[in-house]
Amino acid sequence: MIPIEVENRIAKYFFHTYLPDDVMSKIEDKLLSTCKWVKEEDLDYDELARMAIEIMDRQLENKRLR
């Protein structure tokens, strides 16, 4: 099993290297608008990840990454 810290570093690298700017902006807009009204300890991280994945799936459908 890959340690969670390694997975997080890989995900950050992918986000900043391969994710198109417009897709990253959509994810940031959605997550920031959701998170700014909720205390950090009350955030549902699974739900936030699901929202980001849905945006990526929709935006990257039929597109190739570098």
C-alpha cells in the first residue's frame, strides 16, 4: 500500500503539472465557495473530493492530458 503522504504528493504534482488551468479554476471555485462557509472541522472531505472528481470527469471527458 502506498503511504498517504506519497499519494498526496503525487496528486499535488498531477494537479499542478497536467490539469488544465480552466479545469483547476472550476475546481477551486467550487471548493472555495463550499468551504468558506463551513468550519474546517465540519468539512466533509469525501464530499469535497467527490465534487472535484466530478468536475474533472466532466471537463476532461474525451480530452488527452499532455
